[in-house]
Amino acid sequence: MNYDKKTIRDIDVSGKKILLRCDFNVPHDKKTGVIHDDTRIVATLPTIRYLLEHGAAVILTSHMGRPHGVWKQENSLFSARDHLEKLLGIPVPMTTDVLGPDTKAKCAALQPGQVLLIENLRFRVEEEKNDPDFAKELASLADIFVFDAFGCAHRAHASTAGVADYLPAVAGFLVEKELAFMGKALEAPQRPLVAILGGAKVSDKIGVINSLLQKADTIIIGGGMAYTFQVAMGGKIGTSLLDEEHIDYARDMIAKAKELGVKLLLPVDTVVTKEFAADAESSLVPAKAIPDDRMGMDIGPETIQLFSDAIRGAGTVIWNGPMGVFEFPAFAKGTNAVAEALAGLENAVTIVGGGDSVSAVEKTGFSSKISHISTGGGASLEFLEGLVLPGIACLADR
């Protein structure tokens, strides 16, 4: 897939109506609408401001949750709208329907320098089905389509890809930044390239591991998925998380890494408990010899040292997935140590992708020292796999 896409800088937007796909699907209180994390809203502000400052009329579109075509108050975009108004400092009117009379009237009346938000597109079932008639009708509201919702880039929906069949389509600044950092990290990285993978299941990362084995110099595996690799090497993991269907796959990946000359680093010691609880009593054991009645909760100090040393010499680091049960402070040491190691790199390119990894970095306070924090969860994973992302493929090449 070509990562060099035209952006809003490459076109004249003055006097034009812009259909801007954002990602306002943010964590919020379903009763009060209070937003808990506005990262995705803040990330698209530069694009919105640029378009308004250059004389465009901006029609914002997004989804919220999975209402599957049914109108639900908890999935309304009113909370995102209210927050966006505060951030932009200007009124952001919102439609009461999706492509109904109110949407069409407000879009028709929209003037340059003004912004409008259409209600949750997923209140219409045609959105997720990428219905061509729905996409065409959506496209008829504007002159140009701008895609700035990287977290939705892996979805072939009407508002992420379908409208590009009917309008000139370019990237916003957020998508431009995602492609610049992640595309370069995969295609022409500063070496050594170190990939850190964590999280629960091997199955979630199969495509990513396959792809990174062809590109990375070192792959670090932690979190719940590491226990499956330990079993593949004959280790005992007690009651730790095991992706039983993928033990053979893990064994194959270990062999493939050796064959390709890629360093594959696994935990050497593990913090274990008898029960899955924040205040569970813990002890330290070798990663391949976890007692039958214990489960792994975090990487141990020797592993932290091993992983940190590998990170310290990197030119590029890509991190996706925590090293342990970081939601519990007692078992967040490994994840925090990885975040600190990344933050300590002065001349390397550091990229964090995936919801849990991003949360972990923000909790540690090191986010300002990371080169790029991706707004994409599933999209980041599919990008790392080398899959074609419909929301990116539909944009005009430079």
C-alpha cells in the first residue's frame, strides 16, 4: 500500500464544503456524557482549524459505539460536540438526524469558516454496510472528502471509504502523521528496529509477528501471550493465560526467528500470584517454572533489565501491548519500565500503538517523550501486519 497520500495542504479548500471523517468514538460516561479521554478529539483539532482558517465549510462526521442502526441516547455525539466546542472556542451546531431533512438543511446553509457535526452515522445501518446509495448521498453534502480518523482506517464503511468513490479524497494532518511515522518505521526504519509485543493472546498478534519477523532486528514478547511461547519451549506456566490453539504457531515463530537471525526475547523471570486480584500476595519465579497453583502477572526484574538493554540500543521502537496486568499498580512495574526505557531514548524513533499501551504510557507520564502515540487500536495492528487499510487506500496518491 502506498503511504504517500495527498493531504489538505495539496488542495485548495477555500470556499469548499469539506466532509471530514473524524474519530470521536471516545470513552465517556453514558449517563452524563462526561468524556474520560479526549485524545482522539484533540488529535484532529489541527485539521479542523486549518480548514476553517483557509475558508472551508466543515461538515464533521463520526460514529460513537455500536448502536447497529438503532438511535440510542448513550451513543449520541452530543458529548463529543460539547467538548469540541470548548476546545475550538466556537459554536459547533449538530444535526438531529443522519442524512434526514435537518442534516440536509444545515449542510446546505453552512458557510465558509463554519463547522457542523452530523449525528452518529451508525444510527443508520447503511453506514457499516458501506451501502453505495448511502455513501453517495453522504458525498452529495460536500465538495471534498478528508479522512482523519486513523482509528477507523481498517473499516470499509460508507464514511471511511465509500464516499471516496464520489468525491476527491485526501488525508488530514492526523492521518498524515500516522502514515509518516508508522509507514517509515516499517519501510525504512532507523536500525536496529525493536518491536515490543504484549497483551493477552497470541492469536491477536499472529499477523503482526509474521510481518515483523521480516522487518525487525529484535522482537520482545511479554504480557499474557508470552506464556504460550514458554509452553512452546517446554516450560511450565501453572494457571497462567494460555492460548492453547497456538502453541505450535509459537514454536514455529521461535524457529523462524532463529532462521532469519532475528533476536526473539522472552521473559526469564515472572511475578506470580495464586489469584487474579489487585492485592494478591506475589512472589518471583523463573518464567519457565511457574508452580502449578500460580499465575503470571508481570515480568520480573531480570526480564526488565533484559528488555531495557535491548531497547537502549534501538534506532526505532514499535510497542503494542502491556507487559503484565498493568491495571493493578502492583503488577505494572514491567510495563512502566518499558515506558521509561522508551522515554529515555534521545535519538531513536519511538512509536506506541494500541489502546492498552497508550493508556499505560499516559499513566506513567512519559507520553510527551514518545515520538508518536498512535490513535489507532485495530488499525495500528493491521498496519503493522502490512494489510491494506480501506480508509487509507481510497485516498489520492501524491
